[in-house]
Amino acid sequence: MVWPRVRRSRAAAGIPVPVPGKCTPDGRHSVATERLLLFTPRTQLDAAAAIAAASDPEAQRWLGNHAERIVPSADTKEALLLMGPATDAGHRIPRQLTEPFEPVPGQPDFFVCVRLDNGRYAGALEVDRPEGRLGGWLAPGSRGQGLGSELFRAGALLAHAHFGMDTVRAGTEPQNTACLRALRRAGFVADEGPPRHTLPDGREVDAGWFRHEDGPASRCC
């Protein structure tokens, strides 16, 4: 991915267009918690900001993404995370970032996360339906505020109510105390799984596994 130069700008004033629970026939979904809105990206800006939220060294310590899933420029990363997806933001960004985002068939369902208090990008979530797993991350400015539990709670809702999954699992390193705490507060419980896990960058790490169950799953869309 080629990252264009992005100017800093004020955060967009409006809340994004997607309405929680109003999903579309083409496979786009949205859910909300008390402080977060998650939705299938609509533009390349949404997707780029979601990747920027995990491009700092602290996030990559745990995620170990490939280079194409990291925003290399500190200025670009900062500019993206100062923006929001409201419709009046289009004239402040490069044209290629206003182009539509199309979900890739066969890939995990991908959601961008936005704060409801200021409309700024706050992180992202992925749900891998064939594998029965989810994962997520928060931007640096949204960490340490209890938003992780809301992020994973939204992921469990997507898995159960939107995708009809009875059980969804999540894995993390036992040393990642913030993630462990967020999963437990979101209702995940300890589960069995492989003791080691290989990250996308090839690092092999210790792994702890959790699951979330919702009885007979029902779809809302």
C-alpha cells in the first residue's frame, strides 16, 4: 500500500452516517456501545485510519503485522488519527482516500472504530468467521480508558447476532495484561488452545485463549 501525504486537520464535527444495527444486503454491518461506533469501512480513509491506529511500536509488539499493514510515516499516522469519517472531511484528504472501500471476499470481516464523543477514529476489529475468532486494537489516544472491553463486547455482538456464531474465540499473549482485562470485562472466559502462536511477522509467542458464548445464536440482519 502506498501512503499519500495527509495534512493535519481538525476532527470532523459530525457523527458517521452508519446507524447501529442498520446492516445492508451487501454485507456491511454496524454496532455501537456506550462510547464507540463500529462499522464496515465505507472509504479508503476509514481503512487507512484503522491501520494507522495499530502502527505504533506498542501495538506492533503484540500484533506483529506485515509491513503493508503499518503506516510508516509518523506525520501521516498522526494526521489520520486526528480525522473522522464524517462526510464533510473529504476535501481535507487526498482524493484516493475518498474512494469506496470494498470488502475482500474470503477475508475476515473488518470494522473501523470511531469514538462517539469526538467523531475521531479510535481503532479496529476483525471477525474471522471460518476460524471462529476475533481480534482488535485501539489507537494510542484511546487506550487506558476502558474502551477495550467495549470493543470486544461489540465484536461478540457482531459474531453472535450478525453472523450467527454460537461461540467466538480470541487469543492474546499472557503478558498482555490490558488485553486480558478487556476480554474478561467483555464477558470472555478462559478456553483451551495451542500454547504457542505465530504472528504475521514470523515471531512465535506464548498464547492464551478465551471464548464468548451466547447460546443459540440469532441473526439480526
